[in-house]
Amino acid sequence: MKKVVFSIFVLCSFVRAQDFGYEYLMLTEYRSLGASYNLQRFKASSSNALSDSNRITFSSSLPFIEFRQNNGRLAVGYQTFTDIRGKSKESFSVYGETHNDYSIGGTKESKGAFALPVVVSANYVRAQSSNPSLADFDIGSLGLGTGIKFKHFEHSFGIQAFAVGSLMYASEGFGTDYGSQASLCGEVQLIFPELIYRGILVGYRFEYQRWNMNNSLLDYQRRYQGMFVGIMF
């Protein structure tokens, strides 16, 4: 059964690539392991009912370890920050997403195409509260998104770029609070096959997130942007 499922997956991937008219499937079928370095801002939304002295607010670097495969991404990040009281706090993040692309233009001669991506994404973000008597920000989210994507591949170079908006259901980790998360993400990827080992993937990503919960004390927003690099294998 596992072999059958794997064969179907490979066949579907091949058919999608052929629908785009790509000659260079080696650039569309890849895996990479790498890291990213981002500048971020995490702060309360205008609807947050907490006083300024009790809000979680920080600006710090946000490093990720990232695994990417074709249209999928898994990123895990950890950082420390100093709160308003001068205490050291921790924040932990996990992001995952997968794209299913539907061609809306392009020819075999151009080796490129525009596509409509349907994105399934999930994330978990935890940040320690500056007040020990208040709950930490501890939210997991799952949802769907779409936007526009462009791909262009040649024998020794590939580029992918997309902009996607998503709406997610959000829930507190070990509590009863729930709500929604809206996000806007843009990314550019450059693929250089066989530059080092099987190739290098480099790019830039911007993401904005906003949480709107039934408990307004958990209404926060995050914005981060930065470069990533991965080694293909």
C-alpha cells in the first residue's frame, strides 16, 4: 500500500509539472535544508485590552532552521528577548505550509508560468508574558490561502515568486480561547542547481500575521522579513 501511495504522489507531481510545460524537472523536484535570518516585530494589536506595561512587545532577530521540498516548507525558530521589565524571555515558533499550484498561463517555449496556488498552512507561536500572573501567548493556527505565483526555469537557473493571503482558525494551546489569524506572505526563491553539491536555494521572505481572539488579551501581530539559504540534496 505504501508503494502504491508513493507511486501516485510521484505521478501527480510529474503531471503537474508537465501541465506547466517545464522541461527541467530537476529544478522543480528538490529538497533543501538550510537556515534563515529575519528581523521581526511582535506587538499587541490595537484591540488588545492589556495595559502597555503588561503587553508582550519585542523586536529581535528571528532565526529559523528550514526544510523545503518542492512546494512545502517546515521552519522551526527560537529566540530570546528582553521585556519591558528588563527580564529575559523566550519565544518559540513552528511554521509549515504546502502549495498545490494550478496553472493559469505559460508555454513550453517560455519554460515559465503563472499559477494560482492553494496553500494549506499551520503555525504555532509561543512568547512568554512579561507579567508572571498573566498567560503566555501560546497560539496554534491552521487554515487556507491563495494568491498568485510565477515560476521560470532554465537549464542552470530557476526562480519562483509568490504572494499569498491566508485565513486561519486559531486556538490557545492549553486553554479554551479561540479566534482567527490572518496573514500575508511574499517570497522570492532563486535556484542554482549543482552549484554546491546538488544546488543552492536562496531567497527572501516577508510575512505579516495578526491574531484576533475571543479573549482580546491575546490580540497580537507579528511582522518578520529576511533572507534564507539552503543546500539541495
